Amino acid sequence: MAPNQKTQTEGTNLKTLGLNSPQEVFDLLGLLKIDGEPIVKNEQDVLDPKLKAKAVIDYFSEKFNVKMDELPYIASLIKHDLKHGKLTWRR
Amino acid sequence: MAVESQQPVRSVSAPQRPGTSVISGSPHIDLTTDGLGGYVERAAQLRTPEHERFTHSPLPTQAGDIPNIAVDIQPLVLPQHQAANVTNISPADKVSAPLTQMASSLEVLAGLAPELRPLISQVIQENRALRARS
């Protein structure tokens, strides 16, 4: 292995998924409303990154049995579809 | 906010009175449960390495499980000086690079599984016969 070649050992490479930070994963998924119900139900949790992350993790774990390390892939797909107009923001 | 959107992701008006909403009217993304399930499914596919996605071949988990040796051996090519030392191969065989490589692989396979030596010798003999005829 070349000296400058690093092995990815610390989880998902967010850059390759088009994501800028771990917080972006939770920001994106925290904006979802599923069947009209927000994933982050407690409004105060929206303002606290840790509580927001916990709410998102709990939701996907309970509803879809999705582990935390799978969330960046979901966020990446949603971000991709937002950028390409397949998903839109609502107010 | 890292989302590349020109719209504000969240509009928070401060100060807030206790009990008032801070995210009412903030942008959101509407999805159905099925829609989100589709994303979850696609994400799982995205996450699965290519070779696992198409073969779904489990790795051997018990001592008795034997991996597919042929697949493992196929790309193996010994260095030329080692290939030249392979026994039971005529000099004519050594001239042909692909055959030498194949013989080398066979020899390695024979080393791994000595009980296969008779079969491997037979294969080599048949190859010689084929080459002699052609």
C-alpha cells in the first residue's frame, strides 16, 4: 500500500456520499415529515444537535431497524434527490 | 446548514416565549412511510459491496467449510523462475506462458491438496496430448 494511501477505518466516508459533516446527516433527516408527522417530534430537540441526532437515530431504529452507520447513505440519497428536484421543500 | 438550498432551512424567531413554537412553518420534506422505506432499501443496496450484492456467497464459517479453491487459484501467477522449477512439465510446456501459468497454478493447487496430484498430472498429460495433436 502506498504511504499516502489511507485505509478507511473510521466508518463511512461522508465526502464520497456528498455530505459535508455528520451533523448534516441529522439536519437532513431531521427535516423529514413522514405521513405528516415530523421525525423530530419535540420542537425543542430541533435546536439541540444532540437531541436532534438522538431523535433521528431512535426513529430509524424503531421504524426501519436501521443502524446509525446506515443513516449517511439515506441522507445522501435524499440530498441527491433534493438537488435534482425529485424532492422538494415544503413550508 | 449544509444543505445546498437557497431557501432558509429553519426560520427561528427569537426571543421565544415558553410554550411557543420555534419550527412552525419551517421548511420540511414530506415523505410517506413507503417513500422513506424506498430510500432505506436503496441505501442498503448502496452500502452493500458489489461482490456481495451479486454473489451473496457467505464466507466459510466452520472448519469443515472449503472455499472455492479454483476461484482463489485462478489469478495466481508464479514468478517465472519459480514456474521454471515446476516438475513434470516438459520444456515445451514452459515456452507457453499461459500454459506455464496454468501449470504453476495447478502445482500450487497440488501443494495445497496433495490428494489432487493424480488428477492434476492427468490434466497436464491431456494438455500435452492436445498440443501435440494441434
